Amino acid sequence: MAARRTTETFFRPEEIAREAWVLAADTYNRCQLLLSRSETGCAFVPIRSLQFMGVIDDEEIIFVDSQGYAVKEGVGGRPILLAWHPVRPQVRGSLTDVVPCQVVYYRPGLRDLQRQLIGDFAKALKELEQKYRDAAIPACGAQIVPLKPAG
């Protein structure tokens, strides 16, 4: 069965603010693993707890409200609310090192959302990783054999 492909349009509003931050190593590593499985160069991560969606590509991770929608010049899409821009992750000394990052805000008043995304996005990535792992190694049943003493 061929993988289902989805095309989405995202609008990038004017940047409101930017701040330095560090992305946890396990979150960044999971993003890269998920991206490596993508045939399209991007990966969608539903964040159900917030009704948001994270979209990962080679350069950034954007976040959109899954209920938000806008139309510009006859094209519909979702406005980006904030983005994480990893800064030179390839120079990490180890896979366990944090990744310097810039958080870009496209709307005012999103610092609380940023704090919530940190945990909720990591949890959503972990759930996707488990889903892929379970699909790759399907359960085939179990066989229980009684162990009899020798003799």
C-alpha cells in the first residue's frame, strides 16, 4: 500500500519577535528520525493536546493551529504562529548535546504557548515514534512452552 501524501499551504506572517533557546537532544533527534522516514522532505506531527500541528523540514519546525485557516489571493492555508530554527545542529559534539535554536514568533503573546509546546511536541514525537516502531514490528502472537525438568 502506497503512503498517503498530503499537500498543505502555510502562510508566514511578519516576524514579531525572536529569542534564543535550546532544543532538547532527544526532541531534535526524534525530529531527524521522523524526517528521515519522509519521502517528501517534511513530516507532520499532530499535537492533539493543543489541537496544533508541527511541521518539520530540513531548516525549521513550524507550528500552526490545526483549526486556523486563512485565504490570500484565492489560496487557502494555515498561518504559522511560531517556528523553531535550529542553529548549526551538525556541529554538536554528541547526539546527547542540546541544539541551539531561535524561536520565531509571528503573533504577540505566544510565550506561554512556546512553553507548552516544548513538552507537548516532545510527547507527540514520542507517540509517533512508537507508532512507527509498532508498525515495523507487528505482533505475531505468542507461544508458551512449558518448561519440564530434565529427567
